[in-house]
Amino acid sequence: MIDPATLSIFVGAVMLLLLSPGPNMAFVISHGASYGWRGGVASGLGIGLADLILTALTAMGVTALVASWPPAFDLIRYAGVLYLLWLAFKALQKPSASGTSDVAQVPLKTLLIRAMLNSLLNPKALLFFMVFLPQFVNAQRGSIAVQLVLLGMVLTLVSGVFHTLLGVFGSTVSRRISSTSTFATWQSLGLAAVLLLLAVRLALMTRPA
């Protein structure tokens, strides 16, 4: 239903966008460093799940409805800021007696949900799907909704693999520097700093014209 040429251009555009530093990249690398490769993979899968949800909402026209209501942007943004600040607070919990930070004990399911919510509570992600996917839809090649779903699934696959590899990379870097006795403390501080910076970035974000 989507011609190969259009699909190739779409995948190339997705890859270029993913290579640009962004909040998802910072989130996955920092979580891979703090929770190991499994945490990095869980975070990457969480972002993929968010992409699937945003794809479904776009295909159903929900993203356009939300974007058409001006207060929605700020409501989503402020919810995201509060969520990131809460995660930063959790990351600063005192290390246990064994010297291992409490953040390392978070279940993988929780990390997946955190990554998913981090992506969903970014209003620009919603606007991105609403604006980006339709550019590659051809009304003459069948159902628009089906094409949007197919494009979203391809984006999710590419994004999922990319962010999963980033999570593993973060874990690898972390292992190489984990020999110091104060590593658990610095690990928690580093994760909290990333989350705090993401919260500030989201708080200062303005609605695109």
C-alpha cells in the first residue's frame, strides 16, 4: 500500500531525526547507565510502546483533536515536568548499606512504564506524529488510517532498535567506570541531573506556531 520509494525516504528521515540529540536519547542512555543493559532495553521498549500508542491516536484523529485545543499543550507539558521532577527525586534516594543505589533495584516493568510516560508526556511528541506521519501518506493508495498505522509501526521498529542499542551503550560505558567506591552515589546524581535537565527543558518549551 505504501510504495518502496516513499518507505525508503521515510526510514531515512526517521534515522536522521533519531540521530539528533533529544530527550529520549538522554533518557535511555542515562537509564542504561544506571540500571544496566536490561534497564536500557526496557527503556527503549517503553519508548517503542509510546510510539505505538501515538500512532494509534494519530490514525484515529485523536492527536489532531488534542492539538486543536490550545490548553492541551500546556497541560501535557506541566504533567511531564512534574513526572520528571518526581523521577529525579526518586533517583536521589540514599544508597543502601551494600553501597548499591536504590535506583538499581527498580523492576524492569517500572522502567518500561517510566520511559513510555516520559515520551507520552512530551507534547511535542504528539505534535510530531500528527505532522510527520501524514507527509508520507498518499490518499490514492488506499486507506489513510491504514497507511498511518503502517508508517507508525515502521517508525516504532526503527526507533525501538535504535533506543535499545543506546541503552546497551549506556550500560557498557557505566560498567567501564564502575570500579570506584563512590560510583553508586555518582550514578544516582547523574541520573537525577539528566531528569532535572529534561524537566527544565520541558518547562521552557513553547507551543510551536
